[in-house]
Amino acid sequence: MTELLIDAPADAEAREAALDIRRNVIVQAPAGSGKTDLLTLRYLRLLAAVDEPEEILAITFTRAATAEMRSRILRDLETAANRRTFTSDDLPRIASARAALAHAERRGWKILEQPQRLAIETIDSLCLRIAHDRPLLARLGGRFRPIEEADALYDLAARRTLEGLGGSDPALDEALARLLDLRDNSIAGCQSLIAEMLKVRDQWQHVFPLSREMVEADWHIVRDKL
């Protein structure tokens, strides 16, 4: 009898805690630390517990990450179904994959024949699907798709903002007048500035108060944070 020894990682306890599907968890780790592997293993454990596979939703940022995650899950399920060669790398995952596959067979999912039932998608495709399903709430009609390069839209938003100068909103009119005064009354310069800020809004939107409730005394705090 041959014994196969596998060294447990130093953070094995934390990894196992993250796989407890009874809990909500946030995993923070550097690139290459195995976050995707951990997420796919948690997905397998969820597959062994849900009524339908569509109840699980995995969201990624890129199509490549989506394809990788789907490929790993299907590879594990195929290994559990003896459709792939069993290797030592499969050992930590095989029990979860077998439990997921057995549950799928009991429920009649035919998950290996219908892999599209695995809800793994990018955040863009998820938002697009929600918008298509609820066109009235989304206030969008016709055909639409995510935009990779949104510079033209940022510029349009900036131009429409500046059109509020002299409009019916006195607070916006005053703010725009102050901005123009600081920028030597250059409308083109202000438009470019706003558009460029929109491109990097993830860097400032959490500290800059987009609210009318802020009072003048709060500005020094905002400036420090920015």
C-alpha cells in the first residue's frame, strides 16, 4: 500500500473556515495565493446543498477569470465522474466534487451535459442580464451592451453637467459658476476635468460627499481625505 503525503498550507485553518457554507466570508489575499481555487471549492460545496444550481452565483471581473473558474469546476466534476485521470492534485477537492455530483444526480440536473446551468459570469454580464430582465426599472430600451472604452460617455456626462449653468437648480448653478471662476472661465477645460475625474471615480467617490446635506464646515475634512 502506497501512502501519499500532502503538506497542509500554513493557512489551512483559515481556508477551511472560508469553505464553511453556513457562513458569509470575505477572503483577502495577494495574487497567486489560491483565491480562485478556494472559490471554486466553495462553489462545489454549495452545489452539494442547493435545490437548483442556478441558486449559486459566482461573479468575476474578466471573461478569462469566468472561463477559468468554469473550467476548474467542470474538471473536478468530470474527475468525480471518472471521466478524467485521477491525480494527487485532485485529492483535496475530490470529496467535495463527488458530493456535488451525487447531489446533482439525485436532483436530476445532468450538470455535465448542461454546464450552462452553472451561473458563473462577469459583473458586466450580470448587470446586463438584470437590465434586460427589467427594462422598465433600468429605463433602457432596445439593444445595449457594456462599453469597454467609455471616454465618450464621460465627456457627454460632463457636458450635460455644465449645461446646468444658469439652469433651474440654483445649487448646481452656483457650484458650476465657482468651478468656472477657478478654471479661468474655460468651459472646455472644465468639461475635460469632469470627464477625467469620472474615469477615476473609484479613487474619490467614497470620500467626496455627493450630497446636498454637507455644510461648509465639512470641506476641510473632505480636502484632507482627498
